[in-house]
Amino acid sequence: MKHLGRAILLLIFIIGSICNAQSKKDLKNKIVSNSKLFKTNIDKAYKELNPLLKESQQLKDSLSELKILDRKCRYFYSKNTLDSLIISSEKLQKKSSEYHNAYYEAMSNIYMAETYSMNKFHDKAIKYLSSAYDLLQKENPKSEKIFYAKANVLNSFANIYLDKNEPKNAAKKIFEEIQSGEEITNPEEQNRFQYLNYSNLANIYAQLNIDSAYHYAKTSIQLKAKNSPDDQSMITNYSVIGNYFKNKKDYKAAISNFNKALFINKNNGTDLNMSEVYKPLQDMYQELGMKDSAAFYQNKIKEYDLQVLNSKYNSLQEVINRDKKEEKKSSKNYFLWIFLGLGIVGGVTYYFIRRKTKNASEILNTETILPEYYHHLIDLLEKKDPAFMFAFEKVYPKFQENLLAKNSDLQQSEIEFCALLKMQLTTKEIAKYTFIETRTVQNKKYRLRKKFEIPSNLDIYIWINQF
């Protein structure tokens, strides 16, 4: 009877294993199907991802889970929603590290690099790409997956150079990628790889030489597999060709190509860099005297830019929070090391330093702005970008609220001026960035003193730092 019980248990285990294996196989088929749908309609494909993710977690299929998390990142990247991209990248990074999967951990670093670069933190972006490359270097160099991941690293380096307005350096990286494609032995696979590379090259050369850009776009189209669906690369190709004809004053051919790009966008759902389609269409319709069409695309540009701006600065908050966590963690470890290394002497020393610098801490805000965010804000000021206050409030979320609590009659222009003081900008610097006379800056400071009743013996910069 005992033997019979064991046999039944063994049978149940075998049946369970078979069912689990079949469920995993079904899941893999669903993911393959979703991958095909992703190429034709990314919005529809995205709706399937959460149920698939839940299913992969229930089956404890780690590889499928990572594939789905990676696809989520690609979706948000294609839609240009950076705030969601950074959150998804962190999830992919955490899970890939937990499952010891170097490929997807590298990919998470690539997505993170793209987010930092688009927020103008290029040094941080390069660090993430370097981490991605280091991870991939430890893996099998003959692996096809690792080869493509390394190509993605090169492509992201090109994107960073573009964000830095260095198109020649960006082109060098794509040429490296094209050269690496010679390792691919399968002709069809090599064509698919180079199709993407020449499209990226066309996009870069649109800033350098429109004739060369046109040549690379046509090369990309020739390399595209006949039966493969149109994607973001084809939007880029048609946009470049459209700009080529626009430059030649052949508006009919230009508009035709831009409309092809719009058609792919409508069918596929990819929104990346759509301003490069809307802007030339607006310009041409304006020049042709077609005011209604010009106004339509002008509104599309505003709508798109607002969407990108909101996403960009929501992601900026995520970037700041992430860096603050890292700073606190490293700071915590540092002080722990000091405590263990110096013991009581270190504690006494720290005590005296704290006492000595008490006055200094009252002058400087304890939550000082990180250098990269400071430079980012300065960059927005120099460009007279209206997003400056939006970005400033991401760094100092309660600044405006606290100022208004002190004086509710403040005008928006006065709040913005206080923001410049909070950044410790001198009178000359404020005059330079706001295009006003130094005397006008001094008058503004004087009026703020009166409004806030700041004592004459107290430095206005020290006073503003309490907010």
C-alpha cells in the first residue's frame, strides 16, 4: 500500500511537471506572438504585457519575465515617455541582477543611460553605458545575443553624442556598428542589422549633410526585408528623404514622404521624434500659404512638445530621487567606515567639526544641489527655456510653497527671481541670464528685502536658503 501511495505521488509530480512545462511552452508562444504584434502595433502589444508578466511570475519563468520587462522598456522608449522608462528600467535592473542575467542587466543600463542623456546628464549616461559594456565583456563573445547587446551600447553612445550636439562623434559610433556587422554570416540577418544602422546614420547626417543623409536613408530602405513591417527606422528614413526634397524646394515630394512617415506612426503607434515630421510640414504649408494646414501642424508640435516636456521633467524627478538615494547610501557607508576606523577619536573629531561649522551650515542649505542638476538649470536659463521653473521645482519641490507661506502677495516673476537667488547666482550672473541691467537686479533685491522685511544686516542669500 505504501508503494502504491508513492507511485501515485510520483505520478502526480510527473503530471504536474508536464503541465508546468506545457504552460511555459504556451507562454513562450504568446511572447513570440506579442513580439510580432509589437512590430506592427506597439499600443496593442503593450496591453498584453501585464497579463503575460503575471503569468510568467506565477510559472516562475524568469527568462520570460525578463523578456516582458525589457519589452515594457522598449515600449516606453518608443513612446518617448521617459518617466515611465526610468521606472521600468529600474525594475528590469533589479530582476536581471536577482536572476544573474548579464544581458538584461546590460539592457537595463542602456535604457537608464538613454533617460539620463535626454535629461542632459551625459556623464551619468556614459557611466551606465560603461557598466553595460563591462557586464557584456564578461559573457561569451560568440553569443549572438551579446553581440547585439554590444551593438546597442554603441548605438546609445551615438544617441548621447547627438544629445550633446556632437553629430560627427555620433556618426563615428554608427560606423563602428556597421563595421561590426561584417561578423554576421547570415546575409538576411546582416541586412536587417545594417538596415537599422543606415537609418540611424541618415538621421545623424541630416544635421551634417542632407545629400549624404538622403543616400543613407535610401540605402537603409534597400536593405529592409520586403515582408517586414514598417517601424521607427522607416519613419526616420521617410523624414530624412522628406527633408531632402524640402531642401530642394520640391514640396510635393517632401510632403508625400512626410505623409508616409505619419502613416507608419498612425498604424504602428511609435511617437519617437515626431517633431521632426511636424515641424517641416508646418514650415512648408506656411510657405505655400496653406494657413489651416500650417496651424494644424503647429498645434501638433505644441501638443507633442508639451507631452515630451511633462514626461521629461517627471523623469528628472525620478533621476534626482535615484541619485539622492545613491548619495545617502554611499554617505552612510563612508561614515560607517570612519566610525569603525577612527573609533572614539573620530567621534570626538566629528563633534568639534560640527561645532566649528555650525554657522556655515546655517548659511548653506544642507540639501545642496548636485552639480549636474545645477548645470542643467543653468543650461535652461541660457536658452531662456520656459521649462526652467518646472525643472527647478523638481529639485526644490517646496520652495514656491514656502515662499508664498511667508508672503502670499508674491508675483510669479518675483518667485522666479528668488529661484535665481536660491541657486546662489551673483548680481552679474542674474543680469547675464535674464538680459537685464545689474542695477535692475539690485533694485529687485531691494524690493524683495522690503516685501519680506529682511533685516539690513542679513545677507539675502543666507535668508533665501531657509526655503
